[in-house]
Amino acid sequence: MTSALDSSDLNPAERERYARHLILPEVGLAGQKRLKGASVLCIGTGGLGSPLLLYLAAAGIGRLGIVDGDHVDVSNLQRQVIHSSDWIGQSKARSAAARIQGLNPHCHLEVHDHMLTIDNALDLVGSYDVICDGTDNFPSRYLINDACVLRGKPLIYGSVQRFDGQVSVFNRTPDSPNYRDLLPEPPPHGAVPSCSDAGVIGVLPGLVGLLQATEVIKLITDIGDCLDGRLLVVDALSMRFRELKLQKDPDRPAIKNLIDYGLFCRPEPPLMDSITVAELKSLLDSDASDVVLVDVRNPAEAEVAVIAGSHLIPLATIQSGEAVEQVRELTRGKRLFVHCKMGGRSARAAEALAEHGLSAINVAGGIDAWAEQVDPSMARY
């Protein structure tokens, strides 16, 4: 990461505080000065934001922005270790700031005691060097990602649920993948339960947040190999780490502006007929002669895994109308079922087909549920 922030000298107190960094050849005085001259925006002061903020402040980041409009709840304290019982019912952003101020008074704090919105995101993101996503919902993740793309800022991504976590670095360069390359569309409503529904082991956000903080420090000091183009997946229950390669999708539509992310993530599912993967398997096993299964994923996804007998017709060709007649011919006198990876795109395909007089039944959970519940030998991605 190139920066013009190397000129901030360290006073004697700072040299003593950061002595363990200064004796690392990879960091040294030059690296520590870059940390002091850098600015980092942390969005969210919850399970991920807690270790992120604590360790970035301890590392000597010169300017830290804190964004959170929520209040401390007693249920937060199981994992959101930056807060204390004394702050229950009060501002999370200010609670975090008070803790950081006590940890490192050399760190300049900017408290944004409100949520990130499409009205303030571009200005906030644009005024910091590195952005950290510590949120726990899809509308916020897409908003943060798109704002980073539009402002040309690197994004340190993390997420947790139950015993599983993910970490990556997005948008480091114009050729780097971003969040939309990992998740082109949000999962259908209810497919991914929140932490409040599914739970999370308290130490996991600490682990993932520390990995995020590590990537921030490496990025600013320009050392090591960051997670650009790689997704680190953590399974805390088995304590295994996997790495998946990520690439920028050349066919992905360009991000030109911020949108209504609540609407984009569809908080309520459309009313439509659906079927579970177990019910679909039963149908296919009993008598598939009157069943047509259309796979609306992209061709590259079909190279990873397919349900035998399905017809690959990507969603884009259905929405454009290009493939509507093909679907019509396939389904004359038969029942039409549509599936994608997790059920979101196939739901949209069913809606688009309905506009052309074709009735389609959505396969809930898609091929991911099929691999999990029907065919565990199938590759998941």
C-alpha cells in the first residue's frame, strides 16, 4: 500500500510503546511511522470490531474512525470485549472510544455515533486509507463494498456465524476482487440466520477480528502477502483453516452508484411455490418423466457441481427474454422446477418466467442444500 504518511516521526514515549515493532526488521521505524500516519475506518464495534479496534489502536494507527449507531446490550458482552457492563444501554461507538483512549492516548479517534447509510457512506469511506467491515448483515456489507469500490479504498472483510468465519482483502487494486465477486447476490431471506438466531461461539469473532487487524497492519506497512484474491475460511469447531481463490469476474456489472440495499437484499421473500431438496430428490427418484429441472446458475458454477438431468439456462438469459422460448419448449406438458446455488437467483427466475406465463417451482436452498442434505459427496463452493 503506497502512502504519503511516512513523515510522522515518533516521540520517545511512542518509541518505547512500540519497541517490539521497532525491532522487527519487517516493520522497523519506517513501518511504525507508516502506521502512525495511516487512517483506518472501522464500521461496527461488535464482535469483529472489538478486537479490530483494540489491536489497531495498540499497534499505533494514527487516526481511527469508529462507526456504530447501536447501544451496548448485555447479550453483546459474550463476544464484544471492547465494551463493559458499565456501558450497557449507552453508545457502542463512545464505549469503544473510551476503551481505546485508555489503551493508547496517542491514537486520534473520530467517533461517528450513527449507522452507515447511502447518504454518508461515500464521504466517510473517502476520508480514510483503509476500511474494515465489522458488520453482521448483508445490506451493510454490500453498501460498504460498493462505497469502497467507488472511492478506490481497500476493504478488510470478515464475517462469523456459529463456529465458522471468513476473512479476505477486497479492492486492494482495480484488478482485485471485491465482495460481489464472493457473493454476486445476497442469499434468500432466511437462508443465512443472524447470530441472534443461530448463535456464535464468543471467541470466534476475536479470532477473525485479529486476522482482519493483521491484514490491516500488513497492508499499511507493505509487508507479507495479504489476502487479496484469497478467502480464508475458519472452522473453529475442528480448528481447520481453508483457503479459496477469488478472482474478479470480468462479466460482473460495474458498480456505478449506491443503491437501496435493503430492497436489494429483499428482507421479505416473494410469495411463490417452492420445494425442498428432499422433496425434489423424491420426485426425481419416483418418476421424472414429467419433471424439468432448470439450473439458472452461471456456466462456471456448473463446472463445479450439477444435479444430474438439469438444464443449464443462466438467469441473465431468462431475465433478458432470450431463453424464455427455450424454457417453454422444455416444459410443454411438464412441471418446471428452477434452482441456483442457494435459492435467490432461482426465485428471481421464477418471477421472470411468471411474467411470460410460465409457472416455475423454486428449489429452496438450491444446489448448496442438495449437496448438504442429499449428496454429501458433491462439491460445495
